[in-house]
Amino acid sequence: MIRPAAALVAAAALLAATGPAGAAAPAPAASAVPLEADRRLGLPDDALALDAAGRLAAMSTEQKVRSLLLFHVPGTDPAAITAAVDAQGLAGVMLMGDNMPEGGAEGLAELTERIRPADGLPPIVAIDQEGGPVARLRPDPGRAPAELRGGAPEAVLASSTARAEALAAAGVDLNFGVVADATGDEASFIRSRVLGDSGGQAAPLVAAAVEGEHGTVLSTLKHFPGHGAVPGDSHVSVPSSSLDLEGWRADAALPFAAGVDAGAEAVMTGHLRFPAVDAAPASLSPVWHDLLREELGFTGLIVTDDLLMLQASGEAEFADPAENAVRALAAGAGLLLYAMPADPAAAGVDVEALVGAATEEVGGRIDPAALDLAVLRVLLLRASLEG
């Protein structure tokens, strides 16, 4: 049952009352907590908030860092996937093509059911299911973005609704599936995946895609601040845009603003540079995280694109995966995504060193209160999946 985490408002109030370390303090009276009405929450907000605050108070700093990691664990063996989640203390898993068992959606439903614990917080089960060229679960019941581009929002709504229902039936919680990028460049890497030639054209379609997923799976907008404004492929480089902030606001920002207003629960940041705004790629940029929070008013989960892609860029600045993780958390990321192979070392990642580096920086480059708030978001999201 999806109960999205608007209870974060209450949890944040509790966090302010208890302090970053979660020290015991009287819980605020329900009437003192400015709760927002959540259109899909079936239980009182303060119940989830109190549970999340209690879990947070019991966590070590290292456990908090681990709880913000989301890995791909290869294969279709639920025992192996569960073991990896438990051993690493992960937030959850990202399903890819090699996780798709025989039997399609029914087979995937069996797999996801078996990786959920009998009690305790379930792991987040995430997937990239945009339709068209990016679809892990096949057949995809929706239409490809290229077929919907520039068309009627009603068609996008119908397609997104069908896709969300299929994913939910297969046990998926979070879909990295709403491409809020826009470009009219036929040579662009992202062209086949966008819903509009421009930000203005894409915006109502992105909102419809989010609406189609409402209450069924959790929606993610990607790749903030807009891959369509950036030439090149961020899987193998850190591409750069000449747009300044006003140029971004006038076009690339519009689909993301529309998706946020429509209620998307997550936004994925891209490994994309806009040097006129900040020299750092958006996934590592405090400036872009602040713009997402303060200018677009987004209060949900910020997830990085696969951080292994930064290493694959070949740039010396991003060769150290531990430093990339620290920078992402310091910038404001709330979930670090890794499309790991079976052995993380094969991707040049020492998970223990990565966790250790981030843990050591809490109280330094990583603000403890910001870390706690990020953990609360994930705890609330996971709690919303129970039942």
C-alpha cells in the first residue's frame, strides 16, 4: 500500500525537537505540528513521523549513511538480493534487465515478494521503466515517449496509469520513469525519451505522467536540471550546457516545475554541468539542490543518477567513488544510486571505504542535521510501503 511521505513535515518537527543525535525530548503535541493534508495517506501523519523519528534515534552515523544507498544487485535469486540489502544496510534495490525472471510480471511479483521481510521496514524496490527504449519489464503496457511527444496529456495519463498498475502488480515501489528533459534536437542522446521539443511543450505531459502514477507507484522526475539542455551522454562523460540561470528558468525548468507541482515524490539529479550556474555537476552541486528545494519548492526525495557514471566519465575529479559520495551527500542528495555489478570492486568501488569516508565527514562537510532529514525521508518512504 503506497502512503507517500508527506508525514515528513511532522517528522521534521520531531527532529527539531529531539536534535540531530535523536536525544530524548518530549514529542510535540499533535496540534503543535503543522501537518499538511496528504491526498493519499491512509493513517495519521504523526504515526509515521513518530515511528521514523524513533528509528532514527536508534541509528549510528554509519547506519544512517548506509540507509541512503540504493544498489543494483544482479540476478534473480531473492536470497542473494536480500543478503546484500541486509549486509550493507541498504535503503533498497534498483532492478535492471538481469533481475527480470522468466514469467514476466508474474515472475517479478514472486521475486519482489520474497525480498520483503516478514516484519520491519521493507526495502525500496525501484526500476527504470520509461517505456520505449528504457523498459526493464517487458512487455511494457504503456506507449513509448516518442509516440506521445507533443500530444495530448490524456494520452500520457492513460499510458502512465497502465504502466504504473503493471509495476505495482509486480511489486515495484519507485519508478525512475518520468523523463522531464526536453529537446528538439534529433541528434540528442535523450531525444527518443523526451515528451516535448521544448520545456513548455513537455511540461503538461510530464504533469500527466506523474498523475498517472499517483497512488500506485512513486514517481521520479529526471534528469534535473535537464539533460535536453546538455549535448552529450552523461553515461560516459559529464556534458556541459551554455545555459545561464535565466535561460534555464525559461525552458528546461518548466517540466520539472510542472512535475513537482503534480506531486512527484522524487527527483533524480543528472551528472550535468551548467558552468554559468555552478562548476560542479548538478548531482554534486549545492547550488542546484538549493534551486530544486527553494525555487521549485520540492520537499521530497532527491536521488542521484547512477554514481558509477561519474567514474566512467574518465575525469580525474570523479575517479574516487568515496569522494563522489561525500560530495553528493554534502550537496543535499538523499539517496545515492549505484548500478553495481555482482562484485562492486569490479566497478572500482570499495563499499566499506565509501561508507567510512562519508561517515567521517558527518560533522565536517556533511551537515548532521541535513543527513538526519535525508534519512527521515527514506525511513518515511519505506514505512509508507508497509501494509
